[in-house]
Amino acid sequence: MTTETTRPAESGRSSADGEQGGRWRLGVGVLAGAGALSCGVGLMATSGWLISRAAEHPPVLYLMVAIVGVRAFGLGRGVLRYAERLIAHDAALRLLARARVRIYKRLAALTPGGLPVVAQTSVGGVLGVVVSAVEGVAERWLRGLMPMAVAAVAGPAAVLLEWWLLPEAGWVLAISLLVGGVLTPLLALWTVDVAERRACAARTELATVTLETLQGVPELVAYGAVPARLHEVRRWDRLVSAAALRSAWVAGAATALTALSCGAAVLGALAAGTAAVRGGRLDPVLLAVLVLVPLAAFESVTGLGEAARQLRRSRAEGAVLRELESAGEPVPVGGLPVPATGSEIVLRGVRARWPGGRVVELPDLELRAGRRVALLGPSGAGKSTLAAVLLRFLEYEGSVTLGGVELRDLDGDEVRRVVGVCGQDAHLFDTTVGENVRLAKPECSDAEAAAALRRAGLPGLGLRTPVGEHGRAVSGGEHRRIALARALLADFPVLILDEPDAHLDEATADALMADVLRAAAGRSVLLITHRAAFPGDHPVLRLVDEVVVLT
């Protein structure tokens, strides 16, 4: 017990240390970026002085320091820019990897009982969490906070240099940087906020409709519904495009205002510098430096408009992630190990319901070790709900014991090492038969995987046979048998067969169920089927110990 309770704390400390290390790298990246921009300002200032001073034809030794400075700033700018990209992207990708692992673990904990509440029951919602929101972790740092931090360091440095040369020009540059780098992005952000919210909602709907369309192509073609569905996809695409166009106009206007601010800073520096030269307060050689510094300084604020918009998008995505991470556990986590005394399951007075669904009364049931029970009933009678309860995917009221211990007091992962399921919707990945079977036992040999296939009734199916996307390269019966081979290879003491005969013709379904029960010999089996009854001479009746009918 001590080992189990300390492991999460160690994992939390490791995750926190990793995130702290990632932010430390980002800090180094900010310093490198600010150094690169400062080298750009130094390069512009030094080269301007060098050109102006060289026009006076002084001895070449007077120019040597400036020549070396131009070389140093030029090389430093390239090296520091490369270091910034390398360090910042490395840190952001590390943070992204940790965020993905953390969110995937959270999704696994919420699936399937708590996920619909967070993801709004739509595939697009789940995709938004996993893809857009999680990737926003890296975008928030790389394209949001980092440009702002770099500008906050490099911009004032340029202003100080300009002020040191001529105070009036320093004030002009400071005001221009504030207008072009702060006020303009804030104005653009305020204007584009509504459009971004609409675009986010439209993108989510477009992703949902597109994915549903791709997954339902055979049915849409069969029923002649393709034109109507494509019209729906195009409608959402037009809404997304219109929102993107509005955002692009606002972004373009913000960029233009920033460019105008830069021009104003240059003209203001030129006017102030010319007056200072005429008044004898400024060396004429420094006039070129005074005019060129604003051009380099505005490089630090050019991308702040997009950075502000990225932060706004990341804030919305972060809210989704926080909602996901703060969602309560759909199934309370127990800490007791599964008892080694046996795998007998007993249900008494059990009620359960899916989030947002109705309460389902589940039958009293005893599934002793090695016993086989067939559970019959129409769709909606609670058969799959019972399977979810036994797998600790769904909370319940009443009493469910495994080996004499209440199920809610047991560790869910440990329960699922004892109780396994072979479902009607078991997913086949787009790879080979052997790799799909090995999901249950990745270290197994080819001989073990082939033996599992033989026990599942597929002796002639090769391990390297591709199954296609969602198992479309194999028949429905082969799909079920591959899933059964996977469950047999896992060697669960208790095996739940959740409607293995669904969507199959009667002869294939009868043969499959008989083969499944024979292959599962030596373990407790709960056979769930939507049939209302078995004929008196059905082969399944000779292979089960009890038949429970739900109404």
C-alpha cells in the first residue's frame, strides 16, 4: 500500500519539475531573443555611424572599432536568433509533450462515464480538447508570451540608446513603440474578439460535421444524402472563411498602423536630430544613428498583434483544459487491491445511469468462478450499462462485489485486469491483424498471437494481414473474432462478451457465439445479447449455465 500511495506524489513532483525546467528553458530563449534584437539595434546603429564617419575620410584606424562592432553584432544576431529558436521550441515541445500525456491520462480517467459532460458529447468537442486545446500550450508560449517578453526587454533598451543620443528622439521612439506595439494590438484584439469567438465555434462545428461525413460516407451514398451533407459542410466552411476574413482585415489594419508608427518614429527622430545638429547639440555623424535605430527597434513589436490574438485563443483553449482537468471523477477511485481469494461477482439491488440519462435497474446476479451466464434483453434494457459498472466505468447504487469486496472500494485498473470485455464496437487499428491482437499483450510472440487467433476461430488469417481503417478490410465476423482473440490473449479470469452477434446474420451469429463460449473455457463468462430468447435446441444453451432475461 505504501508504494501505491507514494507513486502519484512522485509522478506529480516529476511533472512539476519538468514544467519548471521547461519554463527555465523558455526564459533562456527570451534572453536569447532579446539579445538577437539588441544585436540588430547595435548593428544598425554601428553601421550607420560607420558609413557617416567614413564619408569624412578619416584614417582607417579610426574606423577599426566600428568595423569589428559591425561584424560582432552581425554574427551575434544570427547566432542568438538560432539559439532562441532552438531553445524556445525545445522547451515548448517538452511542455506540449507533458501536457498531452497529462490530458490523455485525464481523458482515460473520464472515459466513458465522465467524458460526455466535458466534451459536450460531440466528436468535435473531443477533437477540440485533444488537438486544438493541447497544441495551444506550445502556441501560447512560442507565439504569445515569448514575443511579448522579448519586446519588453529589447524595446526599452533601444529607447534608452535613443534617449542617450538625444532625449527628444528617445521620447518620440518611446511614444511610437507604445502606439505601434501596445495600443494598436490591444485595439485590434478588442475588435477581433467577437469574430474569433464565432470562428472558434464555427471551426468546432465544421470539424464535427466533416468527421461525421467522412465516417458515414457509405450510408450517405446508399441513401443519396451526399449533396445535402456536402451543402452543410460548405455552409460551415463559408462561416469559418468569413470569420477568418474579418480577422485578416483587422490584422492587416493593425499591421499598417504599426508600420505608420515606425515611419512616424523615423521622421520624428530625423526632425529632432536635424534641429539638434543645427543647434550644435548633436554630432552630425550621429544623425544617421538616430534615424536608423527606430527601424531596428520596431522589429521587436511587429508581431505583437498576432501574439495578443494568440494569447486570446490560448486563453479560451486553456479554459477547456482547465474544465477537463478540474472535472470531478465520474467513478470514485478506490485503493484496495483485487483479492486473490477468487473472482466471483455478485450484484444486489444495483441501479446506475449514464450522465444525462435515465436510471436503469440492473438484475441481481451471481457469476461464480468458471460459471457462464447469458444475459438476454432488448436494446435499452441495461445490458451495456451492467458491463460498464462491472468494468468500473460507471458509478452505481447498491452492492457489487468482486471476490467478496465491494467494487467501489477496489482500484479500477486492478479490476480491469480481472474483468475484461469483448465489445461489439471493439476498435481495430489500421494495421495488421497481429498488431491488433498484441494490444492485449505487447510482448507476446507470433506463436502466442496465432494460437489466440486459432482459439477465436480464425486459423487461416495471417498475422500480417492488414485490417484497413476501422477494420473495413475484414468481414464483420472476422472483426468480432479478432477482438475475441485479443481478449483471450489477455487471459481475463472474468470475460464479458458484449453483444458479439450484433449486426451479423443469424447463422454467422450463432456460430460465433458458440465458438466464443468454447474458446473462453475455464473462465467466468457473461454473454450479453440483444436477443429476446434462444430456441430450445440452440447450441448456446448447451454451453451456458444460466440464462437471465431482461424486460
